[in-house]
Amino acid sequence: LTLPPPERHKTVAVLPVRAPQAIGHLADGVAEALTDGLSMTPGLRVVAHARSVAEATRTQDPEALGRSLGAQVLVGASLDALGEQYVLRVRLTAAADGIQFWAQRFQGPLAALLELAERATAAVADALVVKARTPLTNPLIDPQALDLFLRGRRAYRQFWGPAVDHAVELMSEARA
């Protein structure tokens, strides 16, 4: 695998999406969607999600995070539920000086959450002066299935017997 010289790429790190505990599983899904979408964007190098999460638990200082992750830009976000609507706020911060230089808000129902993440990914890519990939052509439209799937994925990551069994049940229910 050969990459163009590093100066042709911007290295970004998607930090954990902040959210109330009740919708933490949705926030995890949004963070992974942002990470995956940005990693498919030409001109961007994206720090692995697990590494970003680990480092963000150690420090909130943008300069220290940028150094430890080798990132020039930090992608921060928050997710809130307002009745039936979800609000995703995304911010870009320069790791070198901690200055926030871009922000945008996305809002929609649970059924559109992955579409909101896709729109956010495209907007971040545009803000970083690169072309984003084409958004999903067949977005998930069943909010209950999405919720069950993300709960199951979160339970599966606990890697112990009862949690894995619960994850399988949730994902089976989501598939149905």
C-alpha cells in the first residue's frame, strides 16, 4: 500500500460523541459512522476510532490530543434528543492551537440518524476542502431496528457471556 506524501493528507481524529447516557449507543453509532465515512474520503487520514476513544478518556486538551493521536484536526460532536427529534452538533478544532474553526447542526428523527451522520460527514469533508464520497443510497428507515442494532453492538463490545447473549438477542430482533 502506497500513500501520497503526508503533506497531501490531513489527519483527523473523530472524538467520542457526547450524549446523555440513555442515547449513548446512538452516539457510538454516529461516531463510528463519522469515522468510517471520513476514512473513505480522499485526502483524509483518520485515526482509528478505538484509539481516539482511548486517548480522549485521558485528556480533553486539544493540543495534547492532537500530539498523542498525530492529528491536525479534531472532530467533536454531541447528540441530544428533543422529543422525537435528534440534534447532532459537529465541530472542527485545530489540534495545534485548540481553536474551533467550524461548526454545524443537523436535526431529524431517529429514522434519519444515519442520514444525519452522512450529511455531517460530507459537511466536514467540505470544510476540510476535500470531496466526500456519495452518501448512502438506501438509508435505514426503521428507527426501531436501528435502535436495537446499536444497542446490540454496544452490548457485544462488553465481551462477556450474558452481554454477548443479550447482544445476539437484540441484533436478531433488529434483523426481524
